[in-house]
Amino acid sequence: MLPRLRETYRKLRLIWADGSYTGYLVDWAAQALGLALQIIKRSDDTSGFTVLPRRWIIERSFAWLMRSRRLTRDDEARTDSSEAMILWSMTMLMSCRLARRTPTRQQRPRVLTAG
């Protein structure tokens, strides 16, 4: 996935990743692709729930995706079909956001007042 991501977004330099992506991947991404892979780890001495830096962004995105009923279960047999469902879900999310956008200052109708 990283080579395709790098090819599509050439300005991309930093990627935040979960603690399970440590090791060889960090070195390979730096050498082969010129990407800095920053691992966001949970501290060993913490107990219970703690908010990790940048991790909440991913968790929020997953919550948005889970609003799509088709994505609540992993029923897709092929990865391209699963990818299409994720893209469809995010397209629906962004379409709804764009549709409810308030008009900018130049687009707002002027209200005429007497007096």
C-alpha cells in the first residue's frame, strides 16, 4: 500500500502508524520510499484508556466508516470489493458534508432593512 500511496501523493513525507508496524517497515519506508514512518505507541506503564496522539483521528475515521451497514461485517471475499465499499462509504460521507455546507459570505443573500 505504501508504494501506491507514495506514487499518488508525492508531497507526502510523514505517516503515523500503530505500534504493530515497528521494525523492518520503518527502515524500508525510509530507504525505498523516502517516507518517515512515525510509530504512535502506548506507554507500558499506563493502565486503562488513554488518548494517544494522532490515534484519535484514525479511530474517528473508523467510527464514520462503521455508519455504513455494509462495512460493519467483513463479508467481502475480495480485497478490491472491500476497497470499493470503503470508497463508497467515504464518498457518501463527504457528499453529505458538502451538501450541508453553509454559504460563504459572498454567496449569502443580502437582507434589505427599512430606514
